Amino acid sequence: MNFLDGLFGPIPDQHRPWLVLIREQTARLSALVGDLRDLVHMEFHGDLRLSPEPVALDAAIRGAL
């Protein structure tokens, strides 16, 4: 049971889309934090070697959008 299920009472219809957005963005942020944690762990334990190189920033941004 969670906020969207009415854990603390009824959810007004105008609030529901915002709560859905918050839930989705929280899941994305949680996944990002988990990925960063895993990356730091791999770097610290020597499981991962990074080779930084130049990148076309405009192309990377367009690809992310």
C-alpha cells in the first residue's frame, strides 16, 4: 500500500498525476544512485578500468534526449 493507493486517505484527481511523476522520478534517481554506487565499488576494488576520452557533448546530449 502506498500514497497512490490512498494509504493516508483519498487522493484528489488533480494530485494523482504529480504523485505518479514523483514515484517515477524517484525510481529513476534510485537506479542512478545504485549505478553510481556499483561503479565506485568496481573502481575501488580494481574490477573496472576507465579510459577517459573526448566526446562530442552536443551529440551526447541529443542522444540522451
